[in-house]
Amino acid sequence: MSTNEQTYHFDPVGWVHSPYKEKFATPRQPGLVTAAHSHITLRNDCNREEILRGLEGFSHLWLMFVFHEAIREDWKPMVRPPRLGGNQKVGVFASRSPFRPNPIGLSVVTLEGIKQEKGQWQIHIGGGDLLDQTPILDIKPYIPYADSHPQAQGNYADDTPETLESIEFNPQAYEQVTLFEKSYPSLEQLIRQVLSQQPEPAFHKSSERTYGMALYDLNIQWQRQGKTLVVTDVRQN
């Protein structure tokens, strides 16, 4: 078999446990929602202290993962990036679309700690953009001198995406958030940061529509009122 006919098989080294239970409203890039705290559990043969030794000295990690909810038998060579309003196409290799020849993603996250709980090693991370139960293929340390390129050019994604600062809660929703924060610390901050990314599709942002997203086991609903997003309901699924 020639090299270009070979196929390769990889098993996950672990899985992510994150607040994001569905693709809608999951941040489009890592680091945009700093209040999102997740952790990685390792598969049996990787669940050992020595495989993690030395990792605690790094502040950030690279995660290579599978877009497990975007796996398709076919893919298209061109996609419509959200940063271009969903109206312009670019080549899939010029995007971070999950619909790729190989559904593999790469994210940089902050390392918040490593601990063992009931025999299971956990890698705690912050600022992730990964769905709950995302399979992790590999974990690598972020090396500042090699991985940081301040002068890099980002083409259509060169500027930091615009965020919406006006996020409000109606009295009932605020009371609900206060109650749920006993189980989910920083829940209000997490909701504010996720909504500030304006997750509604660009082509139908409507003041007449109620949107909803899942965080943890909660359903959060909101409406757009001009340039303000108003959270109207927070309840358990």
C-alpha cells in the first residue's frame, strides 16, 4: 500500500466535561468566554499520574479533538464563516468550520489545575469552546516563544469579534440565576459572556423571537430588545 492510500485510526485519550450541551451558543473560538470551566477525564490506560507529570508548570494547553457532532459522510470544499455574516464563501482550509475532510479541531485553553478524584485524574481547564463529551485526541503544552505570533495576519478574522455589552435579566430570571448559582458558581457571568457573543444566527436576529440555549442541565431563554439581550427564563431541563 502506498503512503497516499493509507488510513489511520486514533482512539481518544480522554473526554471533555463542559457546560455546553449543544452546538448552539457554544463559543465559536476558545478564550472568548473565560467564565466557562471544564475538565478532561482520561481513558483507562492514560489515567495515570506519570502521563501528566510536568504539565502543571504550563499555563495553557493545546487540545486536539474530534468534532463528534459534525461527522458527515460528505463534505464541501467551501463554507460560509459566521465572521463573514454567513453570506460569503471561503475554502474550508481557510476556515475553522467543523465540517472538514477530517473533523478534527484545535483549541488553546488555560490550565486551571490537575487533581485526582476517586481514582480518576482530571485536567481542569478554562475558556474552552468544546461541547460536553468531546473526544480529546491529544494534549500538548502551549509554548509561548514558539506558539505566540503577535504580528500574524488573520485575513477576514483579523479583528476581535464585536461583543454585545448590554445583557439584562428580568426579575424572575435574575432570581432563578441567583438560586442556581449555589450549584453553578459564576453562572450569571457565564450567561453574560456567552450571550455577549451574540449567538443568534446573523440572518434572523428578531425582537419577536425567543431564543434558548443549554448550559449544564439548565435551559436559558432570552429575547432581543434593540441592542439589548434580555434573559427571560432560567430553569432546569
